[in-house]
Amino acid sequence: YIIYIKIMVLNYKSDKKEFKKGLYLVATPIGNLSDITYRAVDILSKSDFILCEDTRVSKKLLDKYGIHSKLVSNHKFNEKKNLSKIVQLLKSGSIISLISDAGTPAVSDPGSVLVRECINNDINVTPIPGPSAVSAAVSISGFSDKFYFYGFLPEKKTALEKELNSLSNFNYSIVFFISAKKINKVIPQLKKFFFDRKIVICREISKFYEEFIRLDVNQLKQFEKELKGELTIIISEKKEINFTSQKLSESDKKNIKKMINKLSTKEITSLFSQNNKISKKEIYKYCLELKNEN
């Protein structure tokens, strides 16, 4: 079946004229190399140059689909240095694709610097959508589909605590990336700020050893064996706490009777509801009953 798909992709042809000149941000597989679209293979095949993080990683994907476009190393350490040359090539009419080692470029990966420069120079920038660890994690989490994607967490403890404290106030799912080697260092902070939420740790998404670890955050423990790769973490939305309203005690009723002729119903209701788990409706109703009796 995989061989059939590969043949279909290789036989799918389009005219280079179909493509606008400019920069294409092409999403590539996050693990399983079969997770690529026909359109992605097509534009990569028609590109004059393909910008990539690591040529060795990208070559495995391109070789699988018989793509022979010229690879250019473009990572976070040299993207600014490459900028003017790439912009010149784009202005001269080249079709250039930008890919990352996995997933969508310019999202927690190099690319945003080039995209901004292209926009400033009126150069077409076109996304070729595809695999995303973020949407994959949200889809299988069982948590709210209203989510905040943070990216990679800070490494320094002070900055990490500041960011997690801020994120803990959001009432929707939270997604972030972290190196598997660093997860044990972050667990105490996760338990501190998200102790009453649930967590899914996504490992090796779409690969052979794919794993989804589902826990309550307060159950998290240090991993004895070092995990490998990059983890996608998703934390559930806040729990909605419903307080059960208490009934008015006989003592409360006596105190209200003493106040009923001195304060308004509104004042009594406000006063009693501040320090008690009694609904305002319950207090207000009792005040009205007393006034009707009088």
C-alpha cells in the first residue's frame, strides 16, 4: 500500500507555471515519512532551492520521493546571514521552499525572519499545510479545543516559573514543546502551577514507538529512564468548581431577624453572602418572607 502511494505521488505531475514565484512554507512529516501531501511533494520538486535546517535529515525525505531540488542549509545560526541572498533570488523570480526538520516551518522553528523580510519586500509567501504536532496533540487529548500554544519553555528556572504562573491563569488547554532530556527538571514546576489539571505527554508522534502518557498532573513522577526526542505536552483547561450552596442556619435566621428593620434587603443579602457559602437568592428569599410576615 505504501509503495502504491509512493508511485501515485511520483506520477502526479503539474506544470511549474502553475506555481506563483515566491517563498513556500512547506510542512513536512513529524515522524512517519508517509505523512506528506501530494501538493508538498509537487512544490518541493518544482522548487529552484529548498531551505532546510539539517540537509542530512531533509535528504532522507527528499530521496524517498525522488526530489532533486538543490538543498540550502538555513538554520537559526545562519538564517540572518543568508537573508539578503535569498531575498535577491526570490526577487529574480526563483521558487524557493522552506522546510524544517519536522512539521511546519516558522512555528517554533527557523523561518519567521525570512517571512517578515519577504512581506516587507512584497514577495509572495504561500503556506503548504500539513503535519503539526500541536494539532495532533490537541486532537487526541480529550481536552478543550480552545488552546494556547506556547512553543518551547524557557530553560532558566526564574523565567520558567514566571511563564508557567502566567499560563496557569488561562482557562483553556495549553500546549508546549520540551526536550525529553529536560522533562524531569520541569515536573516540579508543572505540579506547582497545574496540580489540579490533567496532562498528556506525547512522545514519538506518528513513529513506531508512539506513546501518549495520560495522567493527573499531581500524579507526575520523575522518569527513571531517559526519554528520547522532543515531547509535545498538553495540559487540560481549568476545572470549573461548583460550590454547593449552604442553607441558612437557625443562627443566621436569628441574626437576619435582628437586622430586618434596620437594613435593606439588599444590604443584608450582600453582608451575609460575603462570608458564607450561602447563595444570595436564598438570603434574599428569606428576607422577603420576613417582610411579608410583618
